[in-house]
Amino acid sequence: MIGDLIRRLTEPEPQPLPEPDARVALAALLVRIARSDGTYAEAEVSRIDRILTKRYGLSPFEVTKLRREAEQIEAEAPDTVRFTRAIKDAVPYEDREAVIEALWSVALADGQRDAEEDALLRTVAPLLGVSDRDSGLARQRVDQTD
């Protein structure tokens, strides 16, 4: 399954992903954000699990399984742009801002605003079709709730 998903993500013109694969792609992007600063803190893992549980209504067992699949995908996948493209194709426009908010939530979960995480989010937001302004507002919402 993992090899097949990576192959589909790395095709020159990937097709929209079915829902289960879109979930893994989103989770892998959350993992990529968390790992982008060179650490993968327990606070970030917990935040990813909470986001996925809330977004998809998963049990603790299901969310752990999804995150572990996502960790494998993230480690093997070469390109953040392809994750982003898969998510953009799979997630309706009105939900993409919530994806950016989730990414900010993971990036800020360890209590530090890191340059690598900021840079990756500045790259990902426009690829998802979310403006810098809306991404900044999403970050502010996360700052206010955390």
C-alpha cells in the first residue's frame, strides 16, 4: 500500500486520491511539518493524533495506525509539493484553510516557532491555494487556542 501511494503521489500528473489515501497524505504532511526542524517531539505527535482524531473521528488505535503509515510515507516520499498537490486535489477549497490551521497547530505544538517550519508552511500554503494573509490568520487562531 505504501509503495503504491508513493508511486501515485510521484506521478507527473497525479490523480485525485480516494479518501483513505487522502487521509494518509494529509497525515504525512503533518508529520513532515513536525519533522522539518530536525526534531519530532512528543508534543507534535500528540497534536497530530488529536488533529486526525477530530478530523476523521478515529479511535486511538485507528489514529495510531494512520500516523504510523504517514510516518513511513513521509520518510520515503521525496517531495513536499506532491503531498500538497494530492491534498489540494483531495480536499475541497473551503477545507484547505483548516488544513493550514492544522499544520500551524503541529508546527507550534512544541512551544517554539522554528524557521524551518515557518519556511515550509510559507511554501505549502500557496500550493494549497491559501493566501499568506489567510495562513497568518490561521496561525493567529492557533496561537489564541493553544
